[in-house]
Amino acid sequence: MHVSFYGATREVTGSFHTLTTDQDNILLDCGLFQGRRKETEEKNRVLPVDPKILTNMVLSHAHIDHSGRLPMLTSKGFNGRIYCSRATAHACEYLLKDSAKIQEGDASYLNYKTAKTFLAKMKMAKGKKRLSKEDMHDIKIMLKSGDHDLRTEAIEKLLREHSLEVISPLYTMAEAEEALSYFNGVPYQDTVTIGKDLTCTFYDAGHILGSAFSLMQYKGGGQTKTVLYSGDVGRFNKPIINDPTLDFDEKHRDVDLMIMESTYGCRFHDPVVDMKPLLKKALTEAFDRGGSVIIPSFSYGRTQELIYFLHELYLEKDIPPMPVWVDSPLATKITHVFGEHPETYDEETHEAFLRKGLNPFDFEQLKFVQSVEESMALNRDTRSHIVLAGSGMCEGGRVLHHLRHKIHDERNTVLIVGYMGQSTFGRHLQELGEKYAADGRQGPPPIVKFYNKEYPLKARVTTLGGFSAHGDRNEWMRLVKESNLNIKKIALVHGEEEQTLGFADYLREEGFDVVVPHHGKSVAV
């Protein structure tokens, strides 16, 4: 038996690994690479293995960097089942369709830009030095219906007629919906058969609702081999969901290979208990300046955690009466998923809310944006408010519109509450803002460019690292040292190279046998 690594190798996104026995090929996660379009397009377009050779698939959790290429898998000949926890299966009903909508939208927009440029050049070729408003209006009505709706069929027809490239989405809404029919939701600690003499048991990983350690055990040829795939490991003492499992069934404790994430391999988070006071401080300071707080937030997990903390702060009357807006259709749907899985909540959540008859994700000041028009009105609202909007790494979505209207005002705060991947706009914003603050906010503010326009970054940029859903080095050491596991070898994945190699050195000093695989490499079990 061996494990091969094809994604999230010495980088953070795009998890994709295979476990192979003499009879079966099992896929572990099927994630999208996330980052700059040009850097990720080629990686996402081609699956590294033929889906037809796969027996089944095991999905650690629903985040798109772990699940986002599933519709490609199922549309290209995959004939197995996708096994995951019940909450993960529920969340994927919304996440995969939302991803398909984004894929279709991005492709349509790129095709529109190509067609618009082509038509403009055609008019300029007729001897015009510049195009008039009437010329631009003519182009618009050829390509758009109203102010926003693109004439997709007409645009693609135009591009094909003139032998111009037509961009197709990675997958469509129909393909995403088809992928959902392959899911099998499994309760934690139930064992299912995923291949000949091969089983899988899920244990709570404490990362997000439904996240799981996937323990695969092969019993064949008179031997037993055990592989534990961590997926993403959560933090201890976080609100809402249970801590990462440390107590494994006796028959699962001898692990031949642990595939383990390393996102924060050389970093340490602020204690979880410090988050609420720090959040209170950031919100109060912005309110005292007469400003608003824009929080780029992942729709799944981070948004619900923030709602939980804000609910507690309002109950304790510890923050000003600022309305809280969730401006993300996906986050709204996922919040309902959280509400439907109280069986995953930790004891503290039951004590603080459920036993008092309170819904953790519903309070008077909380409002969910219901339409594009309402979102646009919120962009222009100058009264102090809090807005949680996607995407979490500021690579697209409604958060960019809020930043466009608020980033130039020094009264406002951009609150970073999650990991910002390399080369993302969120990381760029974070680094520029932190440097400007370190320089005492003296001199001209840094300039950021998005939506083809430059903006002065006058808003405060504050990072609260303790909100991370990923464990840090100390918490991972709790897993490998304080759990009842006996781990023979560790393969580190899902971390930028510097973080992963640093963590590998530390683990070796602690007596563990560690490998850091390159893309396409295999490890024997």
C-alpha cells in the first residue's frame, strides 16, 4: 500500500492525494487551488489522475480547497462514492453550487471583456481616434441585457465567428448538482467499507462543522496497515464545535502513516480566550472614530464563529449598538446548516445558548443581506456598522465592493480574521496595512489597485490571528503527543514550504519520522 501526493504539496490549497492498495485506488480530497487566476488556472483544469481508476473517495471537510474540484471528478468518469461526515455532505449542497456559480460567472465575464475589446478595436479600425458614448452604448447593448445581465450566447457566438478564445467554466451548475448525488454522509466513529479489505472511520477534527480525521485501515494478506489523514486540524477550546479528537478506538491507535497539515507549522496563535476582548477593542475603536468595520470572512465556519462571539458581546452589552450585516448569500445558507446540526456543538455552546432557549446564530442586531440592491445600499451607508462578507481572502465577492467604498476612509477598519494565502489580494492588503501601521501611519498611505482603479489604503488594517480555524504548532503537538495514537511516520502537506520544512525539523527533534513530499511523490505504507 502507498500514498501519492498531487495537491497541497509544499503549498496550502488544492488538497489531492491517493491511497493505493493492490485492489483499490482511494482519493483523499479533491480541492481547488486558490490564488491568482493565471497561477491556478492550469492546476485546476487538469486532474492529476484519471477519475475512472478510482474506487471511492474520502472527503475530510467541505472547504473548497478540499472539495472544489469534485464536479470535475464526477463528470469525467468517476463511478465510486464520496464518503464524508453528515454535516460535510449537507454543507457541500451549498458550497459546490456556489462554486459552480462563480466558475460560470468568471468565464462569462472574461468572455464579455474579450468581446468588448474586440468590438472596440473593430470600431477604432474604421479610423476613429476615440470612441464616443454612442459607440460604447452600441457595444453595450450588443453584449448586455440591461445594466448587469450578459448576453452569454451572443457573446460566445461572436467570439467563435471571429476565432477568438472562448473561456469555459471549470464546471457548470448542472455538474455540481450531479456531483451531490455521489455523497454518502457517515456519522462520526461509524466504520464504512471503501474498498476490498479497506475501511474508513471518521473522527471529529475540530476544524469546522463536519471536519474529520479520516482513518483508513487495510486488513489483507495477514497484515494490518493504518493511514490517518488529518485534513485540516482545528484548535482547542474554540466555540461551537468540539475539540479535535484525542481519544481513538483501540483498534485504530497504531498508525503507520499520518498525513498531516502544516499551515501554521512555525507559528503560534493568540490564545482563544483573548479573541472576544480583542474583537471588542477593534469594534469599539472604529465606532468611536465614527467608522465601520469590514470583515473579509469565509462563509463556512469563520462567519458563524464571528456571529457567535458578537452575539455574546451584545448579550453582555460590551459593544456599541452597531448593526451586524452578513452580506453573503452562501454564508446565509451555511448559517442555517449550522443551526440544523446541534449534535456537533460542544458543551459550552449548549450551556451558553441552547439550554437558555437561545439560537447562537440569531440576535436582534444581526441582519442578513437579501438582495444585490440591499448590498449596494449598504456600500453607501455612512453610519457605523459591521459587515461580514466574502471572499475570505479578498479574491472576489461582495467584500471587494465594501472595500471599494470604505478603504479610503481612515475612520474605518478592515479586520483580518483568517489566513490570507500567498499572492492573494487579502495578503497584499494585510502586509501593506501592517507596514503602514508599523511606520506610525506617517506619510502618504499605500496604494492598492483592484477593479482597475487605485485606492489609498487609509483604513486601519487589524489582524486577529486567534480566530484561525487551523491549529498551530502547539496544538498539533497535542494531537501527536497527547492523543492515544502511536504514530510511526508523518507526511506533512497543506503548508507553504517554509512553514512545512520548519515544522518537519521540529518534529524530527521530537523523535518523529517525517517526510515532506514533493508533487507526484509517493510514500510506502
